[in-house]
Amino acid sequence: MYPAELVKPMREDLTKIGFEELHTAEAVDTALAKEGTTLVVVNSVCGCAAANARPGARMSLENSKKPDHIVTVFAGVDKDAVNQARQHMVPFPPSSPCMALFKDGELVHMLERHHIEGRPAEMIADNLKDAYNANC
């Protein structure tokens, strides 16, 4: 588990723009039971989260269509919440960072770490915007 003071600025990259942090398995289930679309970002301390995932997630919200709900869990910190989110992401293997779009509780789009690592934030944002345009 990472110390809270270490991950605080990484959490704030998303919470300051409206992402809701989920810390428990129950909170994940409640968030994904909501009607509409929900973007789940599995945040991480790794470099690709800082350089690609979080900026890509932020930029993706600059779109005419966007998810009704935006939430985040933090790998290496929110263990129960991350494990529960990953259960909803099956059949995709666990990875962090990753991003998943759900519609009425059903997984409709997934960006795994290998889709994020080494790709510019703009490409990640465009991928998410395409998913929003198709599902939101």
C-alpha cells in the first residue's frame, strides 16, 4: 500500500475535475448500479498514469457527449474497491492504469494498460471520446 501523502496529488489530478473517489467494494457496486454511463479510471502511481492516462481522461471530457458519472479507484491503495472494479471488467485481465466505460452497469468499452502505455494522452482522449459518442 502506498502512503496517503504520496498518492494525494495523483488522486487530485482527477478529483479536482469532478471524479468521485471510490474506496470500498460497496461504493463500486453502487456507482456501477446507477442508470446511465459511468467512466471508471483505475489510477496508478506509474509513469504512464501521470503522462498518459490521467491527462487523457481529463481531455476526454472536453467533448459534447460525456459520461453521466466519472469515478476512480487507486491501485495499490483502494484494494477492495480496485478488486471489485476489476470484477466488473471481466473478461479483461487486471491492469493499471486502465479505464472502463459502463452503460447501465454493463461494460461497453475498455482501455487496458497496453492501450495507454506509450500512447499520447491525445490518442487516449480520442479513443474515449469515440466511446462516449457511441454510448453516451
